[in-house]
Amino acid sequence: VTLILAVRFRTGVLLASDSQATMSTAGQPTKQEAEKLYVLGGQIGWGASGSQGLIQRVRHELESHFTEIRHGFTKDGAEQGARRVFGLVNPIQQQAVKEHVQPFSREPQSVAGLFVGYSKSQAFILEIAREGTRQFHDAPYAAIGSGDVFAIHAIRSVAHYKVEELTEDSALALACRTVDSAIKTAAFGLGGEIQLLVVTADKARCLSRAEIKPIEDLVDIWKGKEVEALGSLSPEPAPSPQPSLEDLPKE
């Protein structure tokens, strides 16, 4: 249970996520903090939803073959890069189905991934779905995980901001607010602190907790400005004039 959000902005592309992992136990599911966003070779950012064990296997494969992945995106183009990533992730997805032990769970474990970076100076958002399909997103945003509907709704509600034209700080504020709202809305599964990752044309990096705090402060300022704007659009009605002595009824 998770939420991974990708947003393409004016000078780059970012990922945002919650940080709660749900662990199965003999009694009932438990929760713990988990790293959900990763940097691959200092150039590509990615996040995953699904089984922690499968995510570990995907991470190992991606890091072991990063040179091929980088060559695909930088030299051959986005499609070839996507094929290399898919060729590493999809066998793990298929193997999980083969390894599934039916009596102990109704469905096999699954994994999905959202990848962001640059291919020949063009930013991309690549999704590999849990069903084993892949696609590039033309829209400047995408989301995976059980909380994806919350993120898509939130981004579409501010489509008038023209997401792809936002500055880095504004895009980070939008992503931070979106994930925070999803955490507060979801009945279960989403939680923990917000994680953020930024990719520009020259590098990819995860933001530290110290770097995320000013973004959260910016979100608070943004909310305050919205309250002011709404108030100016719907001003308080003028008070009714008090009757003069001449207007008072005479006994």
C-alpha cells in the first residue's frame, strides 16, 4: 500500500511518496517506515509500490545493469531505455506469479515502478504497471500505488496552474501538498513522512529532511494565500443601516 507521484515541471521532473510500508504478520498487518524513492546512477529517479521483497530484487537488477540502462536512454533514446528497464523488471513480475503459493494468499505478490529522468535532453515519466505493461506518460504527472486516485484528483484540481510550467519550488510544494492530503485522506496504508526526489538535466537526488521542511512551510503559505483569495472573492456583506429616530414607530 503506497503512493508514488511523478510531476514534470519547467526545469526537471520529480517524485514524491509517503514512507509507510505495510507488513503481513500472522496476527494482522503492521506498519513501519520504508524508503520508497531511489536514485539510479545519479541520473534516474524511481519509486516502486508492491512487495518489499520484489522491490529489493528490482533494485538489485537495476543497479547491476545501470550502464546498459544509461546507454539506452542517453544514446539510443527513450524507447530503448524503457525496453532495457522493462526487460529487468518484467521477469521479476512473472517470476512472482510462478512462485505464488495459492493456499496462503489469493493473489501473488506484485510490483510496479515509476521512473523519471532525461533521454536526449527530454524529461520522461515511465510507468511499469503491476500487470506487466509499460507506458510513457504524456501528461506532466502520473501516480502508482493504492493512493494513486487521491493524487490524480488533487493534481487535476489545480490543472489551471499549468503544472509543466511550474518552477522547481512550486512543483515540490504541489507534490508535497498532494501526498500529505492523500495521507490524511486514506483510511489505511498511507502514512509516515513525505519523501521527495528531484531530477534535472545533470543529476538526480533525494531531498533530505532538512530540505523538505522549507517546502512544507511553503505549502502552509500557499494555503494561507488561498484563504485570502477566497475571502476577497466573497467579501462580508455590508451591515444593514440602523434606523434613525424618525424611522422608529411612534406609540
